[in-house]
Amino acid sequence: MDSLINRSRPPVFCPGCTHERVVHALDQTLSRMGLAANRVAIVSDIGCSGLFDTFFNTHAMHGLHGRALTYATGLKMANPGLTVIVTMGDGGLGIGGAHLLAACRRNLDLTLLVLNNFNFGMTGGQSSATTPSDALAASGFLNRLEKPLDVCRLVAAAGAPYAARCSGLDKGLAQEIERAVAFEGFAVLDIWGVCTGRYTKRNRLTPAMIRETIDSMPGGGGAIRENQRPEYAAGYAAARAALAPPQPPVEIKARFKPLVRGRHEVVLMGAAGQRIITAGEILAMAAMGAGLQATQKNEYNITVLRGPSISEVIVADAKIGYTGMETPDIILALAQEGVDRRRRSFANLPPGSLVLCAADVALPDCRAQIRRIDFKKRGIRPADRALASLAMLAASQRIVSTPMLMAALKQRFHGQVLASARKTVQRAVER
Amino acid sequence: MPATFMEGNEAIARGALAAGCRFFAGYPITPATTIFQTMLALLPPAGGVCLQGEDEIASIGFCLGASMAGFKAMTATSGPGISLYSEQISFAIGSEIPVVIVDVQRLGPSTGSATRGADGDIQFLRWGNSGGLPVIVLAPVDVRDCFELTMRAFNLAESYRCPVFIASNKEIGMTRESVSLNALPRPAVIDRKAFSGTDRFLPFAADATRKVPGFLPIGGDIPVRQTSSTHGPDGYITTDPDEIAAVQTRLDQKLKASIRRFSYWAQYGPDTAETLIITYGISGRAAKSALARCHRAGAKSVALLVLKTLWPVPADLICNKSANANRILVVEMNLGQYVREIRRLLPDRQVEFIGQMNGRLIHPETIERAVCHG
């Protein structure tokens, strides 16, 4: 296979920079593996490693600092057959830390080449996540206070199935890269090198020193036995193939004659856990069964199972404009939390409006007709209060009728849940 | 006609599928989460990919990668996520990567209120990128718009190779509404135009009239270069001032010069009205109720313009629709953002502002009072 080097754009690295050796080693690897230019995408990060894509004739994507793995993930998931190689420096590794960890956990078949030269070369030699604490960098004393990251240990802990460490100055570089690219899964190759423009101007770092340090470090030998598992895209395809097609949305036909004309507003004021929102939905569906339009707007705290839960339902015989409350016709006051949250709503209730109020709820003064209900006495649990009050409304032909409500229950629930909902309705209207 | 009871977020997801979306990535955030949940339920069984990113930056990054591989892609978030998207939005603008971005706005600033609505990101969506080049922002009013405008957003992203925002709001996204699926408008689906020349493929070469480069996917037969760096037509870094200027001008003009083709709006009331209410998004519903109240109260010379394309500013539309009005009321769920554009376009007119940022919808009565007694 021919070289994939871009002849019209020769590498422009500083004299002696390890990056240039990596460019040629990567080219040798791709040629040896017989990969054609259009079967390879090089996704490059920012900094000197971000120049890599321009030196090859392959597909290329160069984006923002630390984000190369994000583009590579999208590319590979869309086109799993493509060989995707990410080049990133120790800078990108630091700023893109969350993406690195997630890529390790995910195990998508990408190759990450970390061009690790222990500093931010392009911006003037500032310290990076891998700068030794005793090195002289352009960040003054700051790197002395921090511990450098061991890339291989990090990615192994995060679940990468392959992590290798090598010197960019060794003869076997192309073979090291080939092993990483050939690995089926997320493979990280931590390539140590010298930044002649910045780092080695103030710090002594020879090929022998790099080799010696690498040899003395644990890990970084390639495949990590305990992290071996199926590759992500293959796993995704298998999981996807096993999915049943989604259920189409429930469609409600108008089977009943509507009981009301114009616009009517119902507010359910309760507490989290009282199935307020489900009841609001049932009310809307019951009205839709009579060909009416409906909207439902809810208010609750972001905590689950605590605090107020409020549902505002509007039914109308024409398209509904404003989705907030103008003049509620009916308030279902089912828990103190809900009523307290909406105290202001009571002041302007017109005399014709109705409040169905649980016996244990204190109401603010209002001009509405108030119907007190002792749910406990009727054997209705707090979680069933909302549905029970809908049953009471329906029994007195307010907004919806009992057949409309029962039809909505049948569309919304099945099996045990439906049976229990029907029982609640029955219990609510028993004398 | 049978109806379903659906929230705006679900309608956006269904609109995306109808438009040919094959890739979605998102990170959970109230009030946008149900878009992710719906995409997860619908997209993989249909052969597409739905991912949960490790954060918002990754989610949109995945989308940009997938889009460059030729997939129609969408992501969805709220204000805090848009903040994190910023650098990737700039990439999508400058490097002409089609993507649909849904912002289900919530009350800010910052993390603000997760379950309270607002339209506080309207200028942020326009200007929250480095370089300041234009974007397209569409604003739905209801569930029906969520479906239709999402389809249109994909068509625009593909046609113009750019990010297209849907500026939704908690009050639309998480409000359910009866809607007939069969009656939803379904615009014809448009796919991005492939490069078809016989010359060497240059990834950013565009003809002078269309101003949009032909697309080839990364991973296809011909190697494709994509870069966030300042580039010429060949996709390599350039320092040539003329080449740089030509690309920047093209990116600016490809959207601004075509705004008339995608100026979406709705108008209610007489063309000749002396008072014109201008609004967008969820407030369009209150304004419509307010308009009916005004007409009932005898104030007949009032009309309403609901803008559904906010950016680029549909200047001709706004000027034409307000030609007969001597008084303009701009209604927004913020403390005054789009009103700046209206004042800029109509310096000789009395432009009043009605807005609030308290987590509550603007009430029709507030608008009616301002129109009739303001």
C-alpha cells in the first residue's frame, strides 16, 4: 500500500520534535495494514497534535480543544466500518478529561494516540496534566503544587481495554501504533516525546531517560485483561436489533356528546405521590373522548415524591389559546401543599365555581361553592384522591360524564391498574 | 378526527423522525429531557443512533461527527446546556455542519429554575458563538409548531449547512395538548446537496448564487477534510486576507440573503390595524387570547403578528406587517430582548414593551390592558 502522507503539505514541526517521527510511524502503520486513504479518518485535537490531519490524505476532522473524542465517537457510530484515529496532546487529555473517561467506559473501536510531551508547546510551554512536579514550565510555580497524571493507570481504572506506553523516539514506534490500531475496541497509546521548542529548552530529557522511566513504570503493556468486553458499536447494533418497535401514540376518537361548551378550567392541587398529573391527563383524555380540545400544564418541585403537585387542565370546544388559568371553574383541593402553593388563586374565584376539598385541607377564604369530602371515611387512599374526585365530578356531570371517564381509564391503563382504577371510581361515588 | 394528547417535546422528537433524523445525542436536563427519552424510544428501533453524552459538550460533539458522516443529527438541552454548546455551535457555523439544536428554555440566569419557563435565551442563541456569524432560530408556539418547525429546521440545516435552533420553552415543551397527528403539516423533506462536480472535490467551494458547498461525507469514497480553523475552499488553514474575507462574507450572506425563503409567521386581525402586537413562542397564545378580548371590548384596530423565524431577523416581513401601525407592542417572556430588533427596524414608531421574568406566563389580561389602556 502507498504512503498516505500529503506530499503538498510537509510536516512543519520544530526541528527534533517527536511529533514528526509519529507522523511517519503512523503512515508506515497505515500502509502496512493496507488501509486506503478513504477508509481512515484522522480526528485531531488542538495544539501541535492538531496539525496531524493536514499531513495525511485521509479523511480528516479537526475541531475544538479536548473534544476530538466527541467527533470521533459520532463518526464511528455513524460509520462503524471506518478506521478512526484520534491524535491529542497532553493538553487535550487534560481539558477533555471527561470525554477520555467516558470513551474508556464506552469501548468504541477508536485509537487514541496521546502525543505526550509534558507541556503546552504551542502556547509557550505552560504546564499540562502530565508535567512532572519538578519540571520548569511557563506556569511558574504552579506545576510544583500538582501531581502529574499517569495516562495508562488513569484509562485502565476508567475501563479502557487497551493502554500502552511507548517512546516516540524508539525504533518500534510503528509496531506499537499498529498494535493499538489493530485492537478491536478503545485503544490508548501514550507516546512520550520531546518538545524541543519549549520543554527541553529548560528541562533535560533524553531518549534514554524516557526509555528508562517507561521501563520502570507499571502497566501500559497493551490489552488489559480485566477490561476486555464487547466493542460498543457492535453491542449497540445487537441491542438495537433486539428492540421491539415502539408503540404508536394513543389516539382518542370522539365517541361521546360533549357536556360543555366554551372554555373550562380545572386545577388539581395536591402533593407529589398523589398521581395528580396522571389524573389531569385522564381528565383531558375523557374530554377528548367527547371531541373537545384539551391542554395540561403541570407544576411540581424538582424533588420526587415530596412537595406540591399541581395540574392545570383546560378543556374547550375550540382551539385553546392561553394555556394558563384565567378563571378556574373547578379546583380539586387534595393536599395542603398544593393549596398553599396556589393560595392566590382562591381570591378571584367567581361564585359559580366549585371547590372539591379534602376534609383534611384548610382553604383560604373564597366565594366558590365548597364541597367537603372525607376521603378516609370512604376508604380512599391519598394516592387515589385525584382519580376519586374526577369520578365525583363525572357523577355530577361536571365537564365530563362517567362513561367518558371510564373510556379514558380504559385507554390509559391496562390489567391490574385498570381494575384498581375502576374500583376507585366505584368507591368514590358510592353513597 | 382522532386526537392524541402530546407535549411539545414529544412533537419535536416525532418531527425529527419525520424529517429523516438518524442521530440524536443529549444530556439529561429539565425541561428538555423528554426529547431525549422520546428519541431513545423511537430512533434505535428505526435503525438510528441515540446516545447519552457524558456532558453537553460531548453530546453536540457526537452530533457534529455524525453529521459529517452524513447523518441528519439533533441535540436538545436548556439554557445551561446551550452555554456549554457554545464552542461547538461556533464550529458548526464556521465549518458548515448541519445540526438541529433544541433549546427548551427555562428561567435563568444560570441554573435558574428547572421547571419554570422563560424566553431568556433569544439574544444568546443569536450571539452565543465566537465570530458573531448568523444562525437560524425558529420559535414554535404550540405542539403543532413543534412538529412542523422541527421538520423545517432539518430542511434548513441541510439546505444551508448550518446549525438551526428551535427556541422552545418549558411552557411549550412540557405542556400537553390535544392534537390530531394526521392533521399535522408535513413539509417535503430536503436532504443536503451532494457534491456533483467533475473537478477535484474542494470541501468548502460554493457557487456564488447558492453560497452553500456541496457535501460529501467523511467515510465516503473521496477523502473529506473538515476543520474548525480559518480555511479556504480546500479546507486547509489560510492566511490570505481575501480568501478569509470571501468565506466570512459567504457564511454571513448565505443566511441573511435568503431570509425571505424561511420567514415563518402567523397574523391575526386586520392588515390595516393601527396597533400591532408583535410576539413569538408561548406568548403568542396569550396574545391571541388578548386580541380576541380587545376586539370584543370594541378595540377593533388591533392586530397580532406572531414571528416563528426570529434569526436572521425577518426585516422585510416585520416592516411590511407594521406599515400601517403607528403603535407597536412587543410581548416577550424576558425583560426586553427581541424588542431591540423591532426598535432598530422601526425607529419612527412608538414601540412599547411588555415582558416579565417571574416564572409565570404573561396573562392575556396584561396584554389587553396595555393595548386598551396603555
